[in-house]
Amino acid sequence: MDSKKRTEVCGMNTNFKNMIAELKATYVSLYVEAMDLNGQLEYNKKFDERLLESLEVYYKDHTIFIERERMNNWKICEPVDEDCLRTYDFEEVGKILNIIMKHLNKIDLKE
């Protein structure tokens, strides 16, 4: 299910609705999945953005993982594969991460 349909179908948390809407407005081919500490995906009604554990961002040929290590400490990485980030991708990936982190900073995270 694509990100737009997930937002329309489910009771996604407000920050995730706003984040996905902003991302999709600029990056049509972008896809985001999020999981909370209870294993709920962002499109499930039980998903709690305050318990966010990780995000997977799929853009072009890349998968970027954003994972919470502690309360407000995040680890950002791309899995090791044959298609590493190229220099010309960094600007776009930086803009995507900026949008994501702007919305994550609005969440009152809980452990």
C-alpha cells in the first residue's frame, strides 16, 4: 500500500500525516514505512508516533533507515548494497531527512 493510501485509509498520527504529505508533494516516488516500539506500522490504528522506533525511506534505488537508539538520538544509515549513494543524491537525501526530522522533532517521544 503506498504512503498516500495509507494516510487516507488509516488513523495515522498527525505528525506522520503531515510528514508524508510534505514528502509526497515534492518526492512523488518516495515511500515511507515507520514502526513503533510495539511493532505497529504507521498505518495501523494502534501505531503511536510517540513510541517511534524506526523509519524506512525508499527513494529512487535507495533505502535509508532511521532508527532511534535512545530517547532523542537517531542513527541514519543506508544498507550496504551494490547501489550506494552517489554524490548527486546527497542533496536530495539531505532535503528528505530535513523534512523527516522537522516532523519528528514535533513528537513528544516516550520510551
